[in-house]
Amino acid sequence: MNKNDNSRLVWSDERGGAVGDKTSKNKRKQQKKQKVAPAAQSGGGFPKDGVVRVCREKSGRGGKTVTVLYGVEGDRNGLLKTLKQLCGCGGSLKGSFLEIQGDQRDKIMAYLAEKGIKAKVAGG
């Protein structure tokens, strides 16, 4: 510590993080952001049978609820844009699945049925 500095160390943990230490706070934020939902890492664990699975997930997302579509084939970007407009919310394309913010399963299932796409509600 610099003697000319008017601050003092109040508390420190074994890892070197101290109260008011911005670098350790930023590291924790980055580690939290890097966590991905367990189902998302494995691709949902669903069979690749041509059926779109519509799930609601919360784990690993900081308490935020998202609707995830697994097994989507064809134009994913076009479908994502349409679903975001339909639900009036945000969303993103992550690897091979789509994420729509919030619990939008009912709206999405109705839209997919209207378009003739086989879909199932999966998960809790």
C-alpha cells in the first residue's frame, strides 16, 4: 500500500480480495457471467427427432426466466426475429438453440402449431 494514500485495508480474504477492491469484484462478475445453464451446455439432452422442444429455464441465469427452443431446424435467425416480435421481448441465438426472454411458452406453442411445426412443451 502507498503511504500517501488516504485509504486503509479494512478486510481481506485468503484469495487476496479486499473490501472495496474493484478488481476482485470484477473477477466475480466475470465468473458469474461465464456460468451457463446445465441444460444449455448439453444441448438439452433431447433426442434429435425433428421435434422442437420448448422449455422454460431459470437455472444458471441469475434468477431470470427464459424460454428455450431446442431442435430448431432451418432458418433459426428468421424464426428468432419472428418470435421476438410476436412476444414483444428480446432473445438470442446461442449455438443450436434459441432463447426468448421470459415465460413465453404458450405464445410460442400457438405460433408453431399455426405454422405446422411439430413442437412439445418440455421441462417444468
